[in-house]
Amino acid sequence: MLLGSRTWPIALDVGTESIRMLQLARSGDVIRAVACARWGFPDSLGADAGVRRAAAVEAVGQMVRANGFKGRRVITALPCSALSIQNLRLAPTSPEQTERVVRSEASERVGFPVSGNQLNYLNAGQVRSGDEVRNEIILLAAPEEVIQDHLAMLGEMNLEAEYIEAEPIALFRNLERYLQRERDVDAVSVAADIGVRGTCVVVARGRDIVFLKFIDIGGRRMTEAVARQLNLDYQEARDIRRRLAYSQDTQRDPERREEDRALPGDSTSVEWTIRDAMRTEVEALCREISLCLRYCAVTFRGLRPHRIVLSGGEARNPLCVEMISDQLGLESAVVQPLRSVDTSGVDFGEDRRSMMTDWALCAGMAFRQAGSAQEEQESSGDDRRLSA
């Protein structure tokens, strides 16, 4: 059962470079943030997975105690990089028969044994294959050891898994909750969340996802390109990119003080140097996204979006957003995941003055509870979860 109170479970996003926690509650028609926290992995931890996990466990315990979170139940997500995402086409049949066929073919498709809550799927809709009509099915599967390791980590944090989502489903919720108008039923959306490890691409028609893909080009590769160009180490290049992105991102706030906006030195020169260094990686990312859109256009008979909606840490960087829009020939927009939330009662620190695009995954998980009446009617066969 989901929480019966109006305070929702804690959304926990354990990322590559930072951890975010967010808890929302409904007060009448208003959704408000009641607790939030963010912690960054120190560079001194290095790359050892065990050391970083121990640090994450300790940090989450401190965040829970110090920031007013209620309860121990959490919603988390398995990252795209930990999931096997596959497509297959089946003859139209009953949902029960479809599930039996999907489960019988899944292990062969994903390359590891799957059972129970390791697997779920989305029916993306009907497509024509030669003279036949088929259902396009998107498989989402996670190895048993990945799920058990994730649950073990939550246990070490003294937290209880209310729900474990697949990352792309949680990310899409930031758009899905705004698709309420009649004209949105057939609207084509493409969303790209550009994180440190890579980019999660979601294409949807209305509120139905029709395509998912993880592309292993993200902030890390862009930062490495800048480091090579400027002859810096990774941490120095990352810090320069962050300062530039934050400076430009917060310029959208007219109340921000002028002296807070500028980078030291010739920011224009730095901007163009970074743009030049990033170009190869952004172009490679855009080629991969173009292939995704081409597949959708062919598979679903001309299905084409008119804009791309960006989120994740790299969406804070206007240079990156501009370059992607130019390369794809699409209008671009940046997600503001907490735009409709009353955040006056919590302290997001400097994030409050930015677009907060890197909170997209955390917000998407937190908003899972928003349709509480619908949530209570969900069955164990819900095809949008990797259940805890």
C-alpha cells in the first residue's frame, strides 16, 4: 500500500557525482516541498565503488536526520545504464497472451535470465511490418543481482523501498503531468536527459511512450573534451564548465545581482573555447538522437516531433542546449521540474536561482504519487514499473 497521509515517500536519486533527496506533500490543490537535500561526492573519494557506497550510506543518513524528512519509505530508480532496453514486435492479441509471449522471449532478448519483477514492458502501439500489423513492444529488464544490490544499499541506509522505477519512466513524468489538454493526445514529444554517464532519450505520442534509448554520451565525455582542449585535469575542467553554466543559467533571473553573474577573466573567450571543445561530443550525441527520431518516423509512419525538451545537468548549460537545437534543427526547451511546486518552505540553496534541470529525475520520482486516486487502483501488473 502507498502512504495514506498527504506526505509522499522520499524520492532518492543516487547519481554519479551527487545525491538528491526530495519529499513532497499535497495541501488541497497545492503540492509543496516539505524536505530536500543535496550532497556531492568529494573528489578525494576516487573511483572505488565500495568507498563511494560507504560514503553515500553515511551521507544519506545525515541528510535524513538533518533536513526534516518524514518516514523511511523511498522511491528510487535504476539508471538507464543498468537496464536492458529491447524492442520486439508481436502479433496483436490479448494483454494476457502478450505478457506470456513477452516473458517467454525476454531472457533470449536481454541476454540474462528474467522472472517476476525483473521485467516489465510498454506497448508502444501498432506498426506495419510488411503486410502484417504488429504491436511494438519495449522491454525493460534488470539483472537480479542489480536489483538485490540496490535493495541492499537501501537497507544499509536504513530506508525501505516503496517503489523502484526505471529511470526513463520517472524522467518522462516531468512532461507527462502537463499533457492534460485534448490536443495533447496526439502530440509528439522527445525528451533527452543528459547526465554525467550518458543521455536517456524518450519519445512519446501523447502520454504513451513509443521509444526509449540510452546513449553513452554525456557530461563526462564533454568535460573530458574540455580538459584536453584547455590542458587541465578533469576536476578543473568540470568546475570551469559548472561555473560558466551556472552563471548563464541564473542570468534568466532578473533579480540576480550583476556581480554574481560574471566569471572572472574574459568569459566570452572561455565560452567559445568550451564550445569548440564540446562540439565533437555534442555532434556525436545529436547524430545518435537523429537516428532515434528516424527510427520513430519510419516505424510509426511519419511520427516526428517539432521540439526537444532537455533535462539533466547538461541542460543547465545554455551552450549545450543551443548546440543541440542547431544540430537537430528542432526548437529546444528546458525542463523546470519544480515549476509548479511551492518550494518556499525548504532551502534548495543556490539551485533555487537556476532552472533546476538536474532535479528532473528526483522530481519525476516524487511526482509518482501525484495521481493518488489512480495509484490506489494500480494492480501488480502495472507495465510502468520495476516494482520493489
